[in-house]
Amino acid sequence: MKAHPYAHMLSTADCAIIVCGDTRREMASGYWPGDCGAATQNILLAATDMGLGSVWLGVYPTQERMQGVAEVLGLPKEVLPFNIIALGYPDEKKEDVDRFDPAKVHYEKW
């Protein structure tokens, strides 16, 4: 996809989901990115549970990517692309990475 410089995996992905925020449906202005992030995390977790591979390709807040994706999809101006999720059956099994760092956890105060 020319609209996203890091989306090369879309050429071999089985499918993709474009997560968008419809600003006409916001209950409170400015919350659509958080809602889209939560939806994306749920999609990624469900994909993993189904044995699928998935990649989150960030679109928002980069205006060039947002405009490019919106143009490719013919989105109305009130519908803002948040990300692209590439989905498919993985070609390889990668080792799990543990990124937990207990030094970054703070209890009751910083």
C-alpha cells in the first residue's frame, strides 16, 4: 500500500482490517483514538487466540498516512483512519518476548 511506507506485509497478508473512528458518533469529542486503540487491542488478542499472526500498522496521527488511507478507501471526511491490522497465518513461529520491566511499575506514588 503506497499510503503507508511500512505496510509491505500487506502484499502477503491473508486480509487486513482498517480501524477507523467516526467522529459523528463520538459521545465526547477527542476520545476516538482511545476507543480505536482499545478495539485494536481486542482484535489483536482475538487473532492470537485463533492462531493468526497480526501486525498493527500505525496510521494516526501521521497526516500523510491518514490522508493516503482515507483516499484509498474513499472515506468521508468525518471518518478518520486509525491503523491497519494485517492478519494471516504466520510463516514462522517466533519466540515470545517478555518486555515486562518491574522497574517501570510504581505503587501509590512515582
